[in-house]
Amino acid sequence: MRLGALMRRSLKFVAATALGVAALAPAALAQDMTTATVGGTTVWIGGGVQFLSLPDIKFTEQNGHKQTNSQSDWLNFGGAAGGGIETALGMWGGSRVTGSVKGFWANVETDDHKRCNGSCAFFDPNSGRAFMSGTLNTKTDRQADYWGTQAELKFGSAEPVDVKPNFYRNDYFIIGADVRGIDQNNTLRNSTDTAFSYKESLDTTYYGGYIGLGGEYSFGFIPILGSSVKGVGGLYDRLGLRTFISGRAGLYQANTEYDGRFASGSFGSQLSKSNDDLAFIGTVSLETRKQIGQRTSVSLWTDYEYISSVPKMQYADDNGRPTRFNDEGVFASRTMLRLNIGLGSSQLYDEPLK
């Protein structure tokens, strides 16, 4: 079993276990880091959209120059889903602590066409053997699974700063462990002149940890929205909305497995390689949350991510260089609409700020 497939199954197991623990947890006042209540548990599920800009694929050549068969594009997107559980762990010294387990999965699929007329070529990735063709019309199909699971602790102050209607904030420090992966399945085919097919799997798993800072902030201190309206908080406060901002930064070991299969006419070959690298992953998260019942709320959550090392293959070429690993930094963004459910019979949040 490939490592990426194993990790995806592990993620499903963690999510199922988390929901099972949540279902068996004793009834308690369900709160999050904003409410300074010890002993609460909250579960959430959500779905939305993932944007993922992967490195270019450059396989064919024209006039001795590599063509871009699949181009990196910020607008490449697909569906995303996630879930998690967070529970209060009580006071640790002077800090109020919560622990959480969460995960996500997303799939992005793209297809591209690239034509070549005259002086066209492609190379067997294993032997470097050259194949010439008068014309090429190469279709590239790319499918990428992006997934991850995290376990983290938040350390908040004993009581939030709450000076209504002008200002409200609750800061916390974050530390966490993270396993995530980008599993690519890429297929290139040409049926004109000299036909060929090439299929590769390029699976990267990231193991690491991160630290961060976050908090909840009201907009009551903004004059136009808040204190200019005498006696009430800002617009977000009056609508009962809670705003969360957090940033995380971590270092990861990136383990990559590559397997490529090439065929043209009666010729066929296979090549497998592996590579280890160090990667930085930074994330900024924004959330706006609205209570819709005593124990339920909905939120719009967006993660903006930068991954410093995402592998790509440099294929054999007419300079005699073999197929080898390379990498580049990519950006990703994931937006989900989440349903948050507090366990127990009490209200999920305190009354909105007024």
C-alpha cells in the first residue's frame, strides 16, 4: 500500500474516532476559546471549495525547448470537506487550555491541451530515449488529492479583554502537530503521428509541527461601525457575529514517492524514485461565526496557505540529463461553510456583545 493511501485511511479513522468520542462525551456547557468556560466540547463539520496552484508539467519539446503541458493556475479548484472536535482541558497554570483534533480533504482536477507542429520530441523518462514526431496534440489530465490532519493546543488568558462597546479581544497561543499530503495522478496522451502515453503518481507527505497566534476580535472599536453609534457596539457585534483571526507557521519533513510509466508503440518502461526535503508551511485563517441556536452556530472559514516545497519532475531531455526531482513554492486557499455543534444542554455561547 502506498504511503499516501495509508495516510488518507488514517485521516478517515481519526475523523471517525473523534466523532465517536464526541458522541460519548458527557453533557457539558459547550464553549470555544472565546467564552472562558472550562469543561465544554464542540464538534464541527463543513464543506466548500479548495484552490490549489500546483507546479507546471513540462514533458514534450519543440525546437529543443520544453513545452508547458499543464500550467500552474491559481484558479484551479475543486471540492473540500472537513471536520473536527475541540474540548476544554481546564486551567494549566494561568492559562485556559483547549485541545482539538481536526482534518480536511480536497480534490482538484484539471485538463490541458498542448499542440506542437514541427520539430516535436518527447523522451522516455527512464532511459532518456528520444522519440521524434512531426506533430503532437498532447492532452494532460491532472488529479490531486490534498488532505491533512492536525492535533493542537490553544493557551488563552484566564479572562478575555471585554470593554464594551468599544473593544473586545481574546488572544491565544497555538502549538500543534500536523500530517498532510498532496497526492498527484497525472496522465499525458498523444494520438497523432508518434503516439505515446505517460502516467505518473507523485505523492508527497508532510510531517511536522507548528506554532501560532490567534484570537477573537470585535469591531466595536471602529468609529464608523461602533462608538459613533452611542451605547452600542460595532456592526458585527449588533449582528451577533464573532470574528476570528489566526496565523500558524511550521517546519515539515517532506517525503515524496514517484512512479512513472511510459509507452510508445511497442516500447514501454517504468521508473520509480523517492526524495526527502524540508518544507515551510504558513497559514492565515479567517473565520466569521453566527449563532443560530442554543447549541449550534454556522461559520465561514478560510485558510490561506503557502507551501515552500511542492515537488515536480524534471524529465529527461536532449541534453542527456536524467529524470530528476525539483520543487517550487505554491499557494493554496480553502473556504468552507461549517456547522458547529456544542454537546450538552446548555447554550453554546454567551449572549452577543451589545
